[in-house]
Amino acid sequence: MTAVVSAPLAANILADVPLADEVNLSGQPLALNGAGIRSKFFMDLYVGSLYTTSPSQTLDSVLQAPSVAIRLNIVSGMITSEKMQDAIIDGFNDATGGEPQAIQPQIDAFMALFSAPIIEGDQFTLEATKDLGVTAYKNGEKQATVEGEAFRQALLKIWLGDKPAQKSLKRAMLGE
């Protein structure tokens, strides 16, 4: 099944990635809140962007929103499925204070999204909806939905929590 993920022409470009001003997921328009670059050892890895129903500058406002989306645009051939899985496992560890056991079945289901090869130019969109959980899209195609509010919150905290993947990326996604 192919999902319709609209992306109007973007005025914003970051690391050669055009950023849509708005995305429409599950019939819910979400506006670009902020975007930044995830880098490591001076290499750009991906552009991370946050889409929300209304401007959000704090983790709490994002967690309280009925629907938000995080989009990752891969800009480096250095990212492999294995490296992405390792980074996400580390992210869930940090997001749960080192105790991901309560949501381990959801983490395992989510990790399947990153089992296929990842190439430069791939785009992952993670729609986090309070009543549904997280629906993942790869290159615009719906992959899976992982249910659970605790999982949804932990996933968002990977990028926006107290121990984010990268502090400057968190600030940029929150529009600071």
C-alpha cells in the first residue's frame, strides 16, 4: 500500500535537502516546526525535521500535541542499516533512562523498518499520533504502525528529550 505524503515545493533547503513547509499525513496537515543536521565527526549524516500542528518549542508541547512527525532525510552514504539500528537502540536507551524493557516488543517491531538497506537520499517519516502510536514511512510508503503511548513518547525523546541524539539538532527542530 502506498500512502500519500504530500510535500509542496519548499522554500527551505538544508544540506541540499528541500524541506516541505507542510506535510499531510493521515489527512492531518503538519507544518514545519524546525530542522537541523545530525552530524558526527564533522560529517553530515541526515537532516532531521519536526512537523507539528502548532509551533512547539518544548518537548512537553510536542508530547501533548495530538499529532507530530519527525522526518529524517539521509544525506550520507556512511549510514547503513546496522549503524542506524545501533543509533536508535542507543536513543531508546537514553530516552528511557536506560530501561527500555517495558517497550522492548515495540522497539523490536520498529527496528524492522531499518533492516532493509539504507542509501543516501532515503527519507524516513515517523508520524507520532497520541491515539494510534507511531506510523513509519520510508520514501513515502507506509511501512508499519507501532502502537503504545510509552513507545511514542520514547521515540520522540530520541531527538527531543533530555539526552537527544544531538543537542544542536534538538534546538533546531524545536525552532530555537
